[in-house]
Amino acid sequence: MAELDRLDREYGLGAMPTSGAVRRSHRRGVGPVLPGLLITALILGGVIAVSPAHSMQKVRQLVGLGTEYGEGEYAFMTVRPDTGDPVGYRTCEPIDVVVNPEGAPGNWSDLVDTAIDHIREPTGLEFVRVGTTNVRDFERSYDPSAGTYPPVLVAWATADEVPELEGEVAGIGGSAATALGTRNAHYVTGQVVLDADDFADIRNADAAQAIVDHEFGHLVGLDHVDDPNELMHAENTGQTSFGPGDLEGLSILGDLAC
């Protein structure tokens, strides 16, 4: 655990700089939470550009929802302004995932599969590993009128390639949505990018898995919270698994209508 604490202090969990967006937690006793990570859907001239460097919304809305996993704190990356419901992936459709293993640790496949299992259990979301890829386009764009979207990309990179990994950032993650601002808003693709240099130095398997799980939490829609007992806290201080608030937020994302 001391090794995990050292790694947490050095690397952090997805503490990507933001423009100071305001977010509120979904819990009893509302308080501010730390900025989350996001691969933004920027709708410009009919093209959705996927970029890890922007914030999808300036304000996160409070949603009062019941709990199943016990007391805890959770927050969502994006909510629908009309209903206050979180934006997530369609629960009746599989989520295709490809991995670019360049620069990844030797156990990259186990890390990805375990993160998928940890997300699938509370959400019921179906992830399908569709193979590996050479794609390293972290600023992807696509035309939403095409009706098809690239699979979720999981990759390892350095700060030279992805500047958002600069400093104490071990990974970034999030998803792009179509039809933002409408009742039909939902995520269609996303990416998780992990710091190759940091993972080369990590000797604690639980610490490495916690980082990947944290970024997959962002991928499906969880935001940062200010409770250090939740894995979605921005700077992990020893938490290696999803806490009760994390699990409740994930279960809500898994209950969204298709």
C-alpha cells in the first residue's frame, strides 16, 4: 500500500487540466467535485471532432437519485438538460473496443479485460474486444450522418504524443456523444489513453489496474468526485477498487433506456 501511495502522489489519476468547469456531485449533501476527463463531441458543420483536450459541458447538473450500493458520492460527465438524466452508452448495443498495444506493458490485455469486467458487473454494458489496431489518431473526427462510428480506442502514449499526459497524469479517458442537448443524447465512441512512461515504472499490479479502471469509469460517463474513498477521486490515495458511490453511479448508467 505504501508503494501505491507513492505512485498516486507521483502520477495521479487522470488529473487533466481543464478550463475550470463547474461540476456538482450526485449525492446527499451537495458539494463541488474535481474536474473530470472527457473526450469531447464538438459539433462543427456536421462533423463531430473527438478530442481529449476540451470539456463537453461547462456545468454539470445535480441529479437526485436513489442508492443501491450504500452511501457514497458519484457524478456524471454529462447530463441531459431537459431531464437531468446522465448521458451514457446505449445499454442494448455492444460497445466495440480496439487496443493499440504500442508502448503498453506486457500485461496490457489482462489490464483491459479486467477493467471491462469491473465496468460490466455494475452496468451490464457489453464490451466486445474486436482486436488490436495501429491507429494512433487521438484527435479523431467523423461525420455523424454516416451512422457508423469507430470503436472505442484503448492505447498507451507519452506526453510528447498526447500533451494532456504531461505532469502528474497517468491517463485520460472519456467519450463523445451525438445529439447533445436532446433526449436522444448518447455516447457513440471514446478512448482511454494511458501514460506509457508511468506504466513502465509501476510495480504494483493493483495500482496499475486502478488507473485503468478509473479511466474506464470516465469512458462510460463517471466524473471525478471529492471523496477519497471513491476510485473516481482525482488523486487516488490508496483506493484500488470502485467504492459504493462509484458503483451506484455505474449502476445508474447501466439502467439508461436504449
